[in-house]
Amino acid sequence: MKRKRIIWSKFAGKQLDNIFDYYKKRVSLRVSLKIIQSIITDIEKLENNPFIGQHEELLKNRKHEYRSLISKNYKIVYTIDDLNQIIRIYDIFDTRQNPKKIIKNK
């Protein structure tokens, strides 16, 4: 299987920035960097193994098939475009929120 390219939505990038800023202000730069690196490392795993994430049940009635991968307290929401060999990251969702909020973000 060919390695897939990862593309981030603006929304997902903003979510990652928000996570970084939150932990930097409230805990420390070191903790913030550790959390962000963990999320990015998990996303990089998708390049070679895009199907390791489960189908996202809350988004099953959408045009695209959304999958999600858990990283710490976050759910990485993405789609797989086999034709173009692309994984699109749509959201980094904090799992401590109301799960139904994920529906509004896509």
C-alpha cells in the first residue's frame, strides 16, 4: 500500500493551535509541546495505516466516510481519499466535550 499524504483543514489546524495555547497558558510550554507532539505522532501513523481509526458513528450520515483515532483526550477526525492517496484531517476534538458537538463542526 502506498503511503498517503496528510492534508489539514484550516479548522483542524486552528484546533491544534488552541490546544497548544490552552496548555501553554494553564500548565507549561513543556506540557503543551508534549501533548501536541503526541497528537502529531498519532496522525503520522495514519500515513501508512489509514484504517486504524474507527468509523465515526456520529458522522455516519455525511457525504464522506469519517473515521476517528483517539490520541490522549482528543479525537482526530479524518477521511481517506484512496484515489488521490490523501488523508484529510478535519478536526481535533476534545473528547471531554459533549460528543454531539462534533456533528456541528463538519
